[in-house]
Amino acid sequence: MSKTYTVSDGELVLTLEPLSQQDGGGYGVTSPLEPQLVTEAKTIEEAFIMARDAIESLRESRQRYARRIAELAAAEA
């Protein structure tokens, strides 16, 4: 069982799981506050950059999905 670390920069809370050297090293990155966030990073600093990018992508995807649902609902009305 590998150790995990919870880190925060005052805005984001991330869980970092060290990756083995066979997996390329660095960290697997998730967030207890954003269950769909999954990314990888070489450093803790990069983890925050990658997490922000992933959150923005998730936000955009959710907005597209919500617009599509609204369009389908309007078409059925």
C-alpha cells in the first residue's frame, strides 16, 4: 500500500499518490472535493497546474452537457 498525501494551496485540496518509477514517477492527482478530477504530475507545483486545467475542462464539459440537455428538453416541448 503506497502512501498518499493531502495538500492544499488555500484554494484547491488535492490528494497525491506517488507513482512508481516503472509508471514514470511523479504523482497521481485526485481531489476529494472534485471526484471526477484525475490527472498526473511530476511535481507538487505541477499537480496544482494540472488540477486547475482539469477542473476547467470538467467545467466546460458540464456546461456543454447542460446546454445540450436544455436543447433536447426544449425540442420535446
